[in-house]
Amino acid sequence: MIEFRGVNKWFGALHVLKDITLSVEPREVVVVCGPSGSGKSTLIRCINGLETIKDGDLVVDGQRLGDRATNMTELRTEIGFVFQAFNLYPHKTALENVTLAPIHVRKIARGEAEASGREMLAKVGLGDKFNAYPSELSGGQQQRVAIARCLCMRPKIMLFDEPTSALDPEMISEVLDVMVGVAEEGMTMMVVTHEMGFARKVAQRVVFMDAGAVVETGTPEEFFSDPKTDRSRAFLSKILRH
Amino acid sequence: MLENFSFRTIVEYLPLFGQGFAATLWLSIVSFAGALAVGIILCAMNLQRSRLLQLPAKIYIDAIRATPLLAQLYFLYFGLPRLGVVLPELIVGILALALNSGAYIAEIIRAGILSISRGQVEAGIASGMTYSQRMRLVILPQAIRVTIPPLLGQAIVLVKDSALLSLISVAELTRAGQLLASDRFMPAEGFLTTAACYLVLYYGLKSLAVLSARWLGVRPIGSRT
């Protein structure tokens, strides 16, 4: 579903992605972790073209990014992206947020889009917040709207860029529960997160990145109980100590 | 001092001030509409990546902002006929105000658009919207809210700038004051009445600004993070 082959990227002189080779199968859930600045956000932002790669191949849903034949705008409708800062549209209600792209991009009839929007909001536990504006919602509620906004596009892939990092601790689990639900329905997911509980519960694989390179990959079981490299051991000791 | 002040003459000249008031009002409205059009076009050019579109807009905006409106007005009024373009005073006046204000409005709109966070743009991109869909559905509706108060401020400036049109003998408010001053040698009566009329226009626009702020405030904006 997603395949990186020898991907490199630079920000000026900074080598942010170093020779990344990695693939994600359909229905697979992959958690990406690593210290800040390790390139994990950049990695998943490349998948929907929010960042462009310098060399190597990146194939998403059978289409090679950067090819003339690849229509990025169309491909993006198949990829949901959940941001750390939610990025809901502040001038739209929750229901308008989740129906905007289905109506204007997918060209679904308004009535139909609103019906599935309501259903999706109810599913993430916001059945009573259809007409609330983002500023009237808590962080956890906003992030759940953001996830519903992606799901309403019926994507093939969902990408999460540190979805719980901007949340107060007591709101983290309500968002993770929704994400677990999405994973259990068989969505292909790539999740940048340090939530190890989530990784253990639903991830098939954990990818550990440091300084722009993939240092280690393994099942959550292997990675957490028996990390192979010094860097991953050092990282885990820091995040698991709390 | 007040015994020299002739209220009677002012009353006598009220119809003239009425005409001047109406003229200032409608020529300001027409000029502002023109300025909005000029501003939107300039701003659209300025936001393009292509230098070919961006550069002329930047040069125009700088040239207008660097030179006095009076010089621009005189150029259009005295200069254009020399180049073979002869236009009625009123048209020249409206043109000068629209072209001048347009440059400022372009910058006001640009600031409004740039004030929308990068995250909003990325949310639009990620959901598969095209550039024009993002502009229409996400960026502009938010930018307009930020833009309306400074736009009304610019409208107030335009109304006051329109006084310069009296210098090319357009029959507007300041011209009415000048007439009273020169016909009856009563500059105090003439220009105080003119000033009072501008004050009325100013309060009209100001209450419009207050109303729009209240109207824009109806829908909450700005997400809590």
C-alpha cells in the first residue's frame, strides 16, 4: 500500500530522511516512533505530498509520487491525514467540517454527505456536537472531529502525525480509543506516536527512527521487550520511565 | 466672536451642502467599489508564484504608496490629456481614488489571507482540495472576517481623500465649503459646515464597522489548542 525505496530528503543542508526503505501492507498498522527531530513527521508527510522527496521511490496505492501520471489531488482523497494541531476549520461547525470535502471534493450530494457525517460523528462519540464550532470543543473532541473528517472521505489509508501530543493527559485515551476502533475495522494506518499502549494493542510493527534513518523495525513485542540497538534502548528508557 | 458667525447664510447654503454631501457619498461608494476590484486583482497577482504576475503588482503598490494622492490626481487630470486621453473631472476623480485606494486594499486583503495559519492550508490540501477550492472554502471565508474592520478604516480614509477632488472642481462637499467661502467671504461658516458633514459620514461608517464586528462576532472563530 505504501512503499519507500531508498528515499532521501534534505531541508537545505540538513539530511532529514536518509535512504528510507520501508513498506506498509494493506490493513497493516505501523507505529513510527523516535526522538524529536528524527524525521518521523517528515516521513509520513511525504506520503500525501505535504513534503516532496528528493530522490528514491515512494509508491502509494500503486502510484509513484512525482510521476506525471500521478494526480496528487486525487490520490490525497484516498489518504486521511490527522494533524497534531487538529487544524479544524474554525468558521465551520463540526458537521460542516466533516462534510466539506465529501461535498466539494468527492461531489457527494449534501443530504447524503450530512447523513454519513452525522453517523461518523456519532461513531467517534460526538453525536450531540453536530452544530458546535471547534472553539466550543475540547482538544480531545476536536481531534475526534478531525478523525471523523478523514473517515467521511472513505480513505484507503489513514496517517496520524502525533495525534495526542497536543492534548491534556485526560483526553488522550478518548482519542486513542477512536483510533483503536479505526484500526480494528481494517484500515491501513501509519501513526507517529509515543503512545506505547496503543502500539502494543493494535500495531503489527513498530518503526524506530533516529537522525533521519530507520534504525530498527519489529513487532511491538520484540521492540519493547528486546530492543536491538543502543539508540532504541536509550529512547525507550526515556519514554517508559514516566 | 459668535456675532460674526452667520447661521443664516449656512441655512441659505444648505441645499448646496446637501448636493455636496450626496456627491461625496456616491462618488466615495463608486470609488470604493472600484478600489475593491483593483485591490482584489492586485492581491491575487501578488500572491501568485509567477514573478511575471507578482512583480507588476508589487511595483504598482509601491509606486502608489510612495507618492502623494494629489500628485496622482494632477497626473491624471493634467497629464493624461497631454497623452491624448481626455476624461470628465468626475471620472478622473473617481479613477484617482479607486487606483490609489486599491493599492492599500490589496495589502489589507493580503495581510488577511496571510494571517490564516499554515495548518488550515494543509488541512485543505490533505483532504484533496484544489487551490481554488481551498481559497474559496477555507481561506477566504476566514480572511474576510479579519479584513472587514481595516477595510472600513480604508473607506473612511477614502471619504476624506475625496476632498482633494474639489481641486479639480468636482462639486462635492469641500467644494461646497469653498463656494460659500469665496462667494460670501465666509470661510469659517463654509469649512465648518463641510467638516460637520464629513463627521456625519464618519459616524455612519463607524457604526457600520461596529455592526459588522457584532455580526462577525456571532460565529465564534479561533480554535482552542
